Amino acid sequence: MIKVEQKASYKEGKQQMNDRIFNRLTIEINKAYYTCTRYKILSTFAYLYHEKELTPAELGNFVRISDQFLQVDEHHYFINFSHTEQDGAFKASQNLLLYLDKHFNTTTSCIAIDTFNVSQSPKIVLNRLVQILDETRKNSYTRIEDEDILNGII
């Protein structure tokens, strides 16, 4: 009987953690939307996959100081390339992958980038990034993709 209660509380804790992560993502996206609306400064959202476990401290060594990131799980990070349009975010993603490749001696990381659109809800933003990342991981010839990869899918 005690084991069942412990499993239930573990599941509840895991669900609360997922809710907390999504709430934090929502806050980060809404902050970027506010900055864009108020000051006309664009950002670009990205979603990073790294095969090996990557701690926030390790990733913090490789992202730009102006970028914000949030760990979604052991292998995925949401990144807000603050004050950066999509072309700049693509270049920053290339640099990030280069640093990760050299540090971990692997080439399994990939990044999804989506067009910044203040009319999209945070849930839509995250869903699109996950779709882009899934398609990117299927293609071995590219490691950074944007929404163009979804043209034949959506």
C-alpha cells in the first residue's frame, strides 16, 4: 500500500514539474512578446536537442550572454535568442553546435528555430519547435532547421 502511494506522489511531482516548466516557458515567451510589442525588438525561439545529458551550467558556457535558456529535460532546452532576428539566431545556433561538438566530441546535437510571431500562443510556439526538431532529427544532412522543413508536413 505504501509503494502505491509513493508512486502516485512521484507521478504527481513529475506532472507538477512539467507544469512548472511550461509555465516558465510561457513567461519567457510572453516577455519576448512584450518587448517586441513595446520596443519593436525581435527575438527568435529555438529548441535544442543534445544526446548526452547537458547541465544548465555546461550550456551556459556556450550560449551568448544575452540569450536565455530553460532546461525542459535532460536532453532538451528552450532558447530565446534575445534581440536577435532569425538570420542572427541561425548563426548563433551554428556557433553553439560547433562549441558543443568540440566540447563533447559528438555531432548528435540539433536545433529547431521558428519564426517569431507574437500572435502565436506559447503552446503553439512549443509545439511547432518540437515538430521542427523531430523532422530535423530525421534528416541526417542538416542539424539546424526552421519552419521551412514543415512545409510538406503541416
